[in-house]
Amino acid sequence: MADRVLEVPDLDGLARLLTRELPAALDVPDATLLLWDRKLDSFQVLSSGGAAGQALAPGQMVDAPEARFLLSDGLLLETPTRPPGRSRDGVLVPLLARSGLVGMLVLGARRGRRRRPLRAVEARELSSLAARAALALENHLYQRELIASERMAALGTMAGMLAHDFRGPMTVIRGYAESLADDPGSSAEVRDRARLITRMVDRLDRMTTETLDFARGGRRLARRPLALGAILDELAAGVQAEQPTLELVRDFRVPRDVVAAVDVDKLRRVVSNIAANARDAMGGRGRFHLGAELVPAPPADGGPRLVLTLADEGPGVPPEIRDRLFEPFVTRGKKGGTGLGLAVARRFVEDHGGTLELLPEGPGARFRIAMPVAAPPPRQEEAARR
């Protein structure tokens, strides 16, 4: 099997080999392949097989303190610790390549009559396989980044051309709307509608700028201190205004007067993008759940975090795209989609020092946003944008 690892043509095939075929060969109940995200200092589930697949979904972010302990020496150990998603013993296999840690393979422990530690020969074979798997994983990730880079370059060129042609007509529309709004002869209803047109044109202009920034790698935030109550009201109002066919179900469990430093326009766009996907997944109408809570954390970990949960009642995310859902140009099969909505959303959340993840099916699609209430120090915020 160690030789086959280097022959697998793509990342999905490598994940299947390590989480489905390897457990059978080692006579273990399950396996999980985690990717190491240096920027977020956390692990992301790439694939799970066996019992672990019922608890961990592709794309889910997990914390593995046991894995962090092993990183100090990179050794393969059989340990009585608790791997993420399960409460039983297992084997943690760091995947160390030329660039350093690229992932972690978590193998479930044998149970019942099969329970026994790895034999020396099995440990050697597993170490050899891990070395080759790390090299293959690094190569596949590099290839994926290269493809994404080429796509982003093409997007930048296309977005620049569209922005040039798009802004001219929008300027004309805005000018006529302002004239109607300022005309003393216009009725109150006409003036209100003209002002609405102006606001929508301004929003389209901001979206065009943000798309250009995304394609060109620009990362700018306009943070301002706002009470959590006002922030959540703004997010809810955005969903109701932009997705009027959705029934918004709120579950806000936060102190409304706590102040957070956020770019509320970008956060509103994050929620709106997810709500738009929910509308499409549910055939144009249905219930959209927006929840919020304040999770305490020590100052060393960034202080309290605002956690938003967003969920629909549609069919959920297809398994074949769960691990690629936040990549540019990946769509859930809807017509006319650009595939940029969730990629933009994740970038905005990460620019705030937070995380955006897809949770296991529940039913429908469920997303979780966690972000610090306080703005990080300038140097830390700048590092998060790189």
C-alpha cells in the first residue's frame, strides 16, 4: 500500500486510500485524515471512514491537543488519548513533508478481541506509509493551490474588465436616482424608491470593489465599534431585505449591549451569501435559522468570541463537494452561480480573525462562524491577512 500512495492521481483518491482501505488493512475500525491549517493554527477534516465518518464531516475544523503534543518530536505513538470526534484510544500519525507538518492521520483503536497494540513491523510499515503519504499530500495540495492561483489570475482579468464596463451604467443610474430624490416635484413614494435605488447602486459598487480585491488579494476591513444587538439586528435586516421569500428564525442569546469591533458591511455580506445559497437549496422559499451566542475565552486566546450558527432546511451539501465548498468557483449545482460566494465569505471572516466552517448535516446545510469580539492588535490582524 505504501507504493500505491504515490501513484494516486488526486487528493480525493489519496483520502479514500488512507481512510477506507488502510483501516481494513490494519484491522482498525476507522480513520480520519486531517489537514493542518497554519494560518488558523487548527486541523481541518479532509476525509473520515468508518465510525469516525459519523462524527466528523469534511471541512469541519477540529482541535487536537494530542496531535499538538506529538508535533514536538514527530514520533508515531500509540496513546491513551482521545482523538477529535471520539472518546477512545487511537494512533496519531503526523504527516511530515519537506515544508513541515501537512496533516495528521488518526486511526481508531482495535476493540474487543481484536484489541492489541501495533506490532513493531506494523509500526514500521505505517511510518513508511506516513512518510510517502505526507509527500503525496504536499504535492496534491501544491497542485490545488497552483490551479486556484491560475483561476484567481483569470478572475482578476475578467473582474477588471467587467468592473470597467459595469460602473459606467451604474453611475448613470445613480445620477438619475439622485435627481429624482432631490426633485421637489417628486412624490414621497418616488423619493423613497429613488433613495433605495441609490443605496442598491452603492452596494453593487462595493461588491464590485470587493470582488476585485478578492481576485487581486486585497484585504481591507472598515471596523467600527457596535453593540452586539445592533450588529445582529443589521444581519437579520439584511437577510429579510435581500431574501424576502425566506422565513427568518432568530435565536439570539447574547447580551445586546456588549460592544464588538467589526466591519458590519462585510459581515452582513457573509450572512447574505449563505442565506442566498439556502434560498436556492430550498427551491426559493423555506426557513433560515440565524443563531448567536457569546462564548467566553481567556485573553490569551483572543477573549470572548461571537459564535453565529446559520442553517437551512434543504437537502444539505452534496458529499462530493463538502471538502471543497469554500474554494473559489465551487458551486452547489445552482444555475448562474459564480462559485465565489462562500470563498468571499470565508475570507471576510478570517480577516476578522475568525473561522467559518461547514458543520455535519443536521438536516440541511449548517454553518458556524466564530470570531473574536475585540479587534486583534494591528500586527496580528495584518498577519491574518497574509
